[in-house]
Amino acid sequence: MRVYPALTTLLDVWTVVFASALVGAGICGLVAAGLSFRDGRRNRSRESRGLLRISQRFADRVAKGDFYAAEAAAAQAFAEAGRPRIVGWDERAVLDLSLEEARRELTETAAAATWFPDVRRVTRGDVVEVVLGREEPIHLAVVSEAWTPDLDGVVFEASCGAFSMSGSLSVRTVVAGTEASGLKTAVEVLVHAETIDVPEARRALARAQLITHDGLARMAARLNPR
């Protein structure tokens, strides 16, 4: 078998150049993705772990000479970097109520308006809007709203056109202490909301959190024994 040193050398050079290009693309993708969620907290940490796994897979493929698989890993890193980030919050309160009482206070229009006066529901034809705040109100059209037995609460989605906000409200029985007759129970109210990480959506999310926090605090102050 004849050996062609020049051809062998050329192939080696091409291999190194191709690998270097892939490494460069992968690093750029990983850096871009890292910068895109550097300021996040819990959900950013989850994204970081996912991206770390992608970068490890990329490095392993390059080390093994599987450049096509490495290229796929680099493409995945770029896709992760360009994906919209999700931001959200959770609010909770423990109320000295039964489950039925808590559901009534949270879902009946008159009762809910007492605790959350800065939230209004407005019906315009077939469209139901949720209006957040009195000054510079934020209008969100209800896309879906459904009671789910598994959650014992409501799963919802609302949109203003430019973005959507989704979340849930749930209630559950918790142990609040002991009494002479046994364990004392109460109800924990959990509210979650999330949206994409863009300025307009963050503004609506922050407004909703403030209203929810104040409303739950109002309920706890009025309904729980002192």
C-alpha cells in the first residue's frame, strides 16, 4: 500500500480546522446562552445545568472525533441561547378556614373583590378581560380558565397579544398546630404565575404579584384569629 504523506498531512489539517471551528461555534453558543440567563435564579439554574450537559456532550464528541454529533450539540446550544426565558413567582398564605370556605372566599365575585380590589373582570362580548390595577391598568384577555381536581384549584392563561401569562391557584389542607381534641388544620393558598422574560411581560407579572401578595396578606389579617 502506497502512502501519500502530503495527502495525509492535508487531511490532518482539515480535521484540526474542522474541530477548531466546531469548538469555536460551541463556545460562542455556550457563552451566549450563559450570558442570556446570568441574572436568573431558580429557573436559570435549571437552564444552566441543561446547558452544562450540552457542553459536556459537545466536548465528549469532539474528543472522540465524532464531529457531526459535536456539530449537533453546538446547534442545540445555539437553540437554547435563543429560546425565550421564563420568569415567575409564587405567593402563599395559610388561612384558618375550611377548604369550602377558602374556595368561596377566593372564587365568589363579591368576596374576591374584598380581598383583591385592584383586580377586575370585564366582559366585552365573548371576551373576558382581567384588569390589573386602577392607575395605568394592564388588560389581559382570558385565554383559558379551568378547575382541576388534581390541583384542587384553577389553572389559567391570559394574554395581551404581545405575551401570555399562565399560572394556577390552588388550596390544600395543612396541619396548623394541635388542640385538645387533636390536630388543628388550616388551608394553604398557593398562587403561581409565569411569563416570558421581556419588559412588558415582566411589568404585568410584577403588578399581578403585588396585587396577589397584598390580597393574601389582607385575607390572613382579617380571617386568622389573633
